[in-house]
Amino acid sequence: MIEDSFILELKKVSKVYPPNIPALKDISFKVKRGEFVFLTGPSGAGKTTLLKLLFRAEKASSGEIWIEGLEVGSITRGQLPFLRRKIGVVFQDFKLLQDRTVLENVGLSLEIMGYGRKQIERRVKQILKAVGLEGKENICVAQLSGGEQQRVAIARAVINRPSILLADEPTGNLDKKRTKEVIELLEELNAMGTTIILATHDDTLFKNTHRRVLFLKDGHMEA
Amino acid sequence: MIKRAIRDFKANIGTQIGTCFVIALSVLVVGFFATLYVNFLNISEQISSRLGIVVYIKPGSEEQIPQLYQKLTKLKGVISVKYISPKIAFKRLKEYFKDEPQILEDIKPSIFPPTFEIHVKQALLNPENLAKLAQEISKWPLVEKVQYGKGWVESFKGLSKIVKILAITSAIIVLLATAFVVANTIRLTIYSRRNEIEILRLVGATSSFIQIPFILETLIQALIGNFIAFAIIYGGSFYFKTLILQNPILATIGFSSLPIKYALVITFITIVVCLMTTVISMNKTLKV
């Protein structure tokens, strides 16, 4: 079992793709509740794979992953949606529905939980204000810039107040100004109590920061 | 959920209309054969009412006619029993030869044996019963001879079998074809919306949240398809009925529209087949 102060714990987690391609080897670490952790390493180091294991987009080949008292590997298909509701994910490629409005995209996380239309509208307006997209709820996502789309993705990931937010290269497609805005937004969310794990290969994001940084290289975690 | 289903239905309107059309066509074929079968049953019932068994009684058995009458009415499948005395038989003959009365000049009513005319329930649809009944009666000691329209019955029996096979085979083939088309449409729809489904799963949507709109869409398709098909079937039946009533010969046969209970059964089966296909197809494609 995970200690109460820790929200996430990995114990000797490995991932091997068939036929026998190792992606992660014996990864172990703990993340405290409310912590902001950077996960870094060169391309192909296994950052995205590690995040995928956390929200069970993929299953670990061995080891244990504990999130909020649940062992991710042992949960059933029926329990999986409820685990994912506890985890907000910001994808590198945004994963937004381009033909839908900002309101429909951001509200999706609440719609699946059975919230009513009015409640969804109210919460979406609140979160859009927080991410600097106020008044854009009825605009089609395809009409937004890359930076705005990234903020829509963040808004969708945090609207249902997840206990943990996983961000996979959230600034990968953004210029310096937008990158700064996104990091500031994530800092704000963290200040409000959300645990954040940010995967990035851009070391400028965590240089001169007091945050913990986890290094991955060739599937191994380096001290 | 319903709103999502309607929105998705509108978003993929081309595919949806195509599926509705295929379902309508399938129901139309089944409905056409069902209407044909219903009318075949009606015609056979009409002929049955005129077809019966004639039982000739041995001369000198007149005193036992009442007991025989009672015995005949108690037989299974018998609708009515009519006693034809020699006098009535002679009267009928006289009526038949009313333009040539000289033919019957030397004939006396006593030469006609007393007879019974028996009408049997659905004689044409159950020709075996008619033959069995005739055979049974012929074994009775007071019975001289038993006659029934054997030739008629035999040929109608063949026709009845063909119509039955046609109706059942067409229904099975058409339902299988419908299931195939619905399954493919669902697969195509799932493929065209795989991005949306993936996102839904990643943000924590349950399987039922993903599947229910698809099921509702199929339900809408099946209902629209059935509505179109039965509008054509009942519209066509009304037009056909009007045409038949204008023709004095055909008017005696008449025309029956498909009974509502048949339409409801067809609709129910179509919906069940479409929904089952959708669920199976989704489980395969979504691997939930």
C-alpha cells in the first residue's frame, strides 16, 4: 500500500514491447501529494511510455504502480474509466475534437461523469477564464492557434479537478512566450493543490527551479 | 445520451440515411411476402369453406341418422355437418337441370342415398387432416362411401408448401442481409469516429457511455427504416385493394392488408436483429 503523503509510487516497473524490445527497466520512484515533478530525458528515453503506464493506456510488463491506493495493473476494465477520471492528461498532440467547440471539448470530462448542461457551461466558463480563453467557448477548436489549443487541452484535463495531472511535452509545439504562459498556468494549478508530472526534453523548463527532476535514459532512471 | 445520439446521427447523415434505406428495403421485402402469405391464407380459407367431405349412408339406415349426425359433429376439426335427405338431393338436381326437366322424368328421389356434407376447419392448410377424417368415417359400419376433393387438396398442399418456404426463406435471407449491412455501417461509423472514441476512453468514459449512443442510433435507423417500409406496404395495399374492388371477379376474392400484429412482430424482430448486430459489432471493433 502507498503511504498517505504519497499520491503515486512505482515499484520496479518495466515495460517490454514484443518481440523483446525493452522500453522501461526497473523504474521506482514516489511522488508526494501536491508535488510538481519534471520527467526528462532525450527522445526515445521512455517518458511517454512511462506516462502511458500511469493512466493505463498501456500495461506494465512487470512491477507495481500505485495511484491513490489503487494498483493500476490489477484494476479491471470496468474500473479503468474511474481511475482515468482521477488523472488529468495533457497530450503532446492535444487530442482534441477539431470539429467541436471549445465548450464541447472541455466539457467532455464532465459530460462523461453525468453533469448537466448548465453545470458544464458554468464550470467550462470558469476554467476557460483561468486558462486565459474567456469568451471562446463557442469557437470551433480548429479555428484556434496551437497555443490556444494546448490551453484547451489543459482546461479539459483539469476541469474535473483530478488529483494528479500528467503533461506530455505540453510546450512542445509552442513558442517561448506561449511556453512561459503554459508553465505559469501549471504552476498555478499546482499551487491550488494538483500534483503535476510534466514530461519534457526541454531542459530550460526546469533550469533554475527548485522542482524535483527525474531523468530517464534508455529506459533507465538515472539518479 | 439521446442528444449525443441525435447529434451523431446528424453528423453522419449520409451513412445513416443509407442504412435506414437498406433496413426499409429489407422490411419491405419481408412485408411483401408476409402480405402475400396472409392473402394466400385468406383465399385458402375461402376455398376451404366450400370444400368438404361428402358421406354416403347405406340405404335402410335412415333411423340412425340422428345418432350419426351427433357422432359427426363431435369429430375434431369439423365446423359444420349438414344432412342431405334423398328428397333434398333430388330437389337440388331438379334445380340444376331446370332447363332440361325431361332428363329426370323417370328418376325417383329414393334412388339417392342419404348423405352428410361436412365442412372441416382449414381443410386446405391441413390436407392430411381432411384425408385422415375421410378415412376414419369410411370405416364406420353405416357409411357406404366417403368423397372429398382429393385432387384439389393435393395440388393446394404443394402450393401451400411453396408459399410457406418462400415466405420463411425470404425472411431469413433478408434479415441476414440486414444484419450484415448494419454491422458494416457500425464498423464504418466506429472507424470514422475512432479518434473521438479514443479521446472518450482516455478522459474516462465508461463503455456504456461510448456504446449507448451507437445503440440509440441503430434504434433510430431501425424505427425510420420500418416506418418507411410500412408506409409503402400499407399505401400499396390500399391502392391494390381499390384496384381489386373495381374488378367484379377479383372483388369476390378480396384483398387483405398486412395485419398490424404482423407488422409489429416484423418491427420487433428487425429492431432485435439490428441491436444485436450493433452490440456484437461494437464489442468486436471496440474490444470492450
